[in-house]
Amino acid sequence: MIHGDLTTTIGQENTVLHPVLQRALHHLYKMDLAGAAPGKYELDGEDMFVLIQQFDTAPKSAKKLEAHLQYIDIQYLISGEEEQIGYARLADWHVIAQDELASSDYALYEDTEDEIDLLLKPGMYAIFFPADLHRPGVCKLQPTSIKKAVVKIKAALLQY
């Protein structure tokens, strides 16, 4: 998992990232995200695309940890007060609650004691790799309306 703030890091610390991740962050930086309607926007076909989402955050108990094998997620908060995202490094002892990896590239996992909470404010992002469990859309105190972008990047693009 990598965490940063697009409003302060574009062209700075993100230059140490893989060029594909740099390109994805640059797309986010250049897009009119505030004006974008919810939906899917292709950046490079199915290799890289953005999902614009608007929804109300929910208590942690209403959300499951998730992981993907084929895609990397860049979760970016466009607007709203904040979004809490749970994070844990995937391990053999994590219990799968629902396995949709073969059909839809996601698996949901039972709660785990090694989960930590990451708080995103508008302009902040978190990059989750296939070995990262994440629980997006959680409220810290009260549910709140948010708008976010999720860039989906084929993990194979980062292989050398």
C-alpha cells in the first residue's frame, strides 16, 4: 500500500513510483473529477480505467475487506469530509468470506485483528496492490456523502 496527497505530490515524491502508477496519478491530476459523473472512464482500455463513484460511507461492520488479483486500485477521495479505509497485508491465515476472483477479480474477507485504519481527506489517495486487503467506504464517526475515483490498473503492467 502506498499513501499520498495528489495536491502536494504531483511531480515530487510520486516520481519514485513505477511509471505506470505515475501515469495513473497524472490522469487523476488532469481530469475534471469534480465535474465527472459517476461511471467508468477508459484511460487505456481494460488495462487502466477510472470508476467515479458517489455514495454514503458506512460503519466498518457494514463493509468487508476485499482484495483483487488482476488489478491494482488507486482510491482517490474527490470530495466529502473524509473516508476511512481499512488495510491489512494479505496472509495465508485470512479467511475468505466470498470468492469471486475467477469471475469478477475480487474476494471478500472476514474481519482480521491486524487491520489498520487509513483516513483519506479530499485530494488524498491510497494505492492497493494484489497482496493488500482493503475496506473502502467506511465512516470514521457518522456516515457522510463522498465522491471518489478508483483507478483500476492491470497488475501485469507493472512487471518488468
